[in-house]
Amino acid sequence: MLLESLREQVLHANQEIARRGLAPHTFGNASGIDRAGSEPLVVIKPSGVDYASLTPADLVVTDLDGKIVEGSLNPSSDLDTHTLLYREFPQIGGIVHTHSEFATSWAQAGREIPCLGTTHADYFHGPVPVTEPLTAAEVTEAYVRNTGAVIVRRFRSQGLDPVAVPGVLVAGHAPFAWGKSAAEAVEHADVLEYIARLAFRSTLLGAPESGIPIYVSEYHYLRKHGPKATYGQK
């Protein structure tokens, strides 16, 4: 069986989506990529399979063009989004797509999540961006691939670093998050849902959309992720 270790990591990431309540039913998926071989290979959840019944052997291995290399089940219907993001963001090693309640609400409203507090600033360097809606032509031509394309377009147009901004809201759809591994992608998806919930409640309480002062958000982000980071243990 190919990529046994990565399969275990991706299986655990998918199980964590369910355990953390980030996607009801069979919504959502996690994947990981192995870039060490002669060609990159992606391990991803099969389409429509319940999280509780997943085994490592159920996971599907594909190349970056979406061609199945190993697996008897159909890969996730979001495969083309994952593979496009892996091609365009070579820094990332895992992707998680959820339909978590509050992050999806912001996505359906077509609104970015402003940085309203230090919890947000500890993980995202600036607002959580939202994409433009897909056009009718993009949906008809290649909906799933173009979902990835609108994500990349948003990051390119705003000059965003996918390492510093490890997630996005797809307008009218739901969030995607990523990280250096499938495990880190789950953590970022979980944090994204948490800050989406905080931002929703803070906005109801009258928090200004301008958010906290930039010098506060910069301090919090850089103390955790900057070149002279002080957070955590050496």
C-alpha cells in the first residue's frame, strides 16, 4: 500500500474533522501531499464515505492532475480544488475543507472576517479573506477546479502569503484551510471556526469592523510567527 504513513496522517485528520464538529454528515474532507518522490502524490478522503467507517485503505492516492494512482473508491468531489492549491501553493502539505457553522455563515454572507482581537491575530496575519463568487462560466466549465482558481486569484490580487494566512472563505460556499501537514490544516480549520464564532458575536455586540489597532495585531502575530518569535518553547 502506497504512502502508509501519510495515509494514517490523513485518516486522522479526516476523523478530527468529525470529532471537532467541523462538518456534519459526510461534508468536508482532508488531504495531504507527499512531495518527496519523483512526482508529488496526494492522499485524500473518498467521496461520501462516513468518517467513522474510514480506514487507511479507503483513502485514495492521486497525482497532481487528479489521476488515481491507488484506490478502489472515488476520490473526494473537491479533489480538483485540492490539487490546484497544492500546485499553486507549494509551501503547504495538507488541506482541510469543512462546512463549519460560523465560518460557513461568513462565507455565505460573502464577508471577510476582520481581525477583531488577539486570538485572530495569533493565527492569521490580517483578515480571513473571502473570494469573489464564481461566474456562471466558471461553474459550467469546471466548478471544482475554478473553486481553487478563485482562491488563488484572491491571494494573488491581495499579495497574501498562504503561510501567513492559512485559510480562506469561498463566497457562498464554505472555508478551506491548510498547513504544513494535514494535522496543522485541521488545527487551522478549527481555529478559523473559533474566530469566526467570536467575530460573529463581537459584531453583534457592536465591535467596529476596523478591528483592533494594527500595532496590537502585528505584535501578536509576530511574537508567534515572526523571525524573533517568543511564544512557546525553544
